[in-house]
Amino acid sequence: MLHVAVVGSGPSGVYSAQELVRRDGPPDVRVDVLDRLPCPYGLVRYGVAPDHEKIKSLQDNLRTVLEDERVRFLGGVQIGPGGVPVARLREMYHAVVYCVGAATDRRLGIPGEDLPGSWSATAFVSWYSAHPDAAAGSFVRGARSAVVIGVGNVAVDVTRILARGAHELSATDMPEAALAALGASRITDISMVGRRGPSQARFTTKELRELGALPDVEVVVDPSEPALDPAWLDPSGLPAARRRNVEVLRGWADAPPLGRARRIRPRFFLRPVEILPDGGRVGAVRFERTAPDGAGGVTGTGRFEEIPADLVLRSVGYRGTPLDGLPFDPVLGTVPNLAGRVVRDGAVVPGAYVAGWIKRGPTGVIGSNRPCAKETVASLLEDAPVLLRRRIAADPLDALRAAGVRPVAWSGWQAIERAESDLGARLGRRRVKLPDWDALWAAARADRSPGPERPSSAP
């Protein structure tokens, strides 16, 4: 029997587990899905915006995999410093698939980036998603204007959440503290700023259109700015998705002012050069006007503009981080690999595999992780005859426990779900996420099942 550990229970990890157990015939496979958090689903739980319930419903599909009798969820298991070393984990399993994502955000590298009131979009998303590592939030307190730097889907998400009212968000599972803070927010102007033109923006049309459907919000586009884009007047030569983006923006540019309470301003051809202070915290962002360089990029023009801001959220991408014991490419922010096999100094590392963003970089949508996982698992199963020659413990869980690890079983996660439903009922809402580590651990420990045992069908 092939015992495989999958590190990370987000989409790439669960899709890897699904690929491992869906194959017919030998080898017989058992999969342990390990996660640092006591909760599964990764960015589907802690990254997808709470008002995107259709996307969040993907959890139901992931749940089906994690409830398979050949798959075991083991939450609260730290791999690396402070937890189980990578080398020790490798001794417990025939193979390990690392699906740890891209855990940090890219920085702007400009003066003033660390001023109070300047945050990564990652930190803001973690706050309103109740990630237990999230900073205590004073994101919107006292702010009247916000600048979101970036024009991808995460930038659109945080812009939309800033512009939404408490009544709309109360139907979500957003934690109570974030809901109260956003409900009391006095932000009326939100600028979403990109350094290139509208035809090169990374958001999807569906996400973009949602901004124009928000109650008491108007989207204001100054047509003179995106007109610098050669495709603005005639987008017919663009790929379909980008053409639709330009058409939506042009519709807003042609619309008369509506005089609504909040305004979202998509801005283009502006490169941030400095975040300016006011009274010791963020007061404005200084941008340099850019222009197309004729080769798909932009060049500075030497003209500058300042946009007032009490809150700045940077949303310019994610980066993978090194995992002790594995090779790492600091330029790409990925683990070097060949078709998912980890490679060190040109040689394959036996039994070590990667899938998801740590394999290919932070690109694509959730569904992009499925073919990525499929490729990695195909490599692993091709290597199975060699992997099975290694002797491991009959049940890796015994080795984990011997190392002092007490994993949260699937039943522990179900106890967390019940606690969140109970909290929602007490607050007059459908469900409310538990906001911190203490609350999550307390709920998981309320589970009185015997723990994460191997299914009875296993030897």
C-alpha cells in the first residue's frame, strides 16, 4: 500500500488527493492531507471573498474528497520550523506532495510603504476572512478615501468589500468584528489603480461588472486616461475576455454622474512612486504617469499626480516562501521541479513532489490547480514501484503522534463548523467564522471522537 502525505488542504492539495485515490488498480493508495490550520480548504475558506458564495460553495466538492474512506484530514500539523521537519515527514510516508501555495505578498519597494494605514491586500483579506493569523483590524477606522494598487481580481475583491454596506455583508460568514468595522466605515472614495492600460488589466469581466451592481455605488471612469491605451477606441483585436473588460469600462466612461454615496474610480497608466505621510500615517499616494512603450509595457513620463488616501492596499501579486529542507528558486518564488518532481541541483529528490502555486507560481484560477495536480500525481504514480521499496511505519499517524503531534481529525473540523453555526445563530446570522486560534482550538477540542484513525478498510 502506498502511503502519501499531501501538505496543504487548499484546492491543489485536495485535487492531488483526489487524483491519487481515483485511479483503478495497483498501487493501493492511502492519503493523509495535512494542514497547519485546524480547518481545511485553504484559500477557498480564507481567500475567496465572503460575498462570493457561489465560489465558496466549491468547499462542498472539496469536502467529498476529504470524506473519501481512503483520505484522512489531519489539521493543526505544522511542517518545518516549530513542527515536523521535512526530513522526518519523508521518513513517515512513501511520498510527500507539497501544496503550500504562495504565502506572502509582493511589495512595492517604494518609500512610505510601511506607514500606518498602508497594508497588503493579503492582510486585509485575512482580516475579513477570519484567518487566525490576521492582524487585529483598524483598517477602515477614520478613513474616508482608499487607494487600491493593482487591477487583478484580488484588487477588485477588496475594492468591492470596501464599497459594500453592512446589510449586504451580514448574510455572509464574515467575522463579527470585521462586519461591525466595515458597517461603520466612512469611506466614500476608492481608487483602484494600475500602471498599465485597461486592455492589460488582470481582472475578469464578471468580477469587474459586480462593481457596477453595488447598491448606492457608482463607478467613475475618466475617459481621457484609458484613452492612452491603443485598444480603448477599438478593442476588436483583443482576446475576448480583455475586449469585454474594455467594453464594460467604456460603458462607465460614457455614463452620466449619478451622485451616489460611494464612488469607485478605476485608474490607469499610473505607477506608484511614494506613499506620502500626513500626521505620521498615510495621507496620499504619489504616482508617475506612464505611457505605452509600444512593446506591451509602459515607460515613465516624468509627470506626477497625488491621490489622497487614508488607507492604501497593495495588491500586486503573491510569492512562495522557502520550506526548510526543500530547494527554492528565490527569483520565481517556487520549488524547482520537473512535472511536479522536486529537483535539487539538477537531480530529482526521491519521494518529494509539488503542486499548485509553489510548483508553477501564483497564476491561474482555482480550476487551474486540477491539471497541475493531475500532472504531479501522474509523476508520483509512475515512480510508485521504486517508492514502495522504502519501509515506513504501518500507520504514519503513529509516527506523528510519537513526534508529539496531536492532529485535529475530520470530526474536529466538523465540531468547528457546528461552533460557527451556533455563533451565527446567537448573532442572528446564518453562520459566523470563529475569529482566532483560541476559538478554533476550543471548538476542535470539543470533539469527543477518538481521533483521526485509518478507515477500517485499511490493513
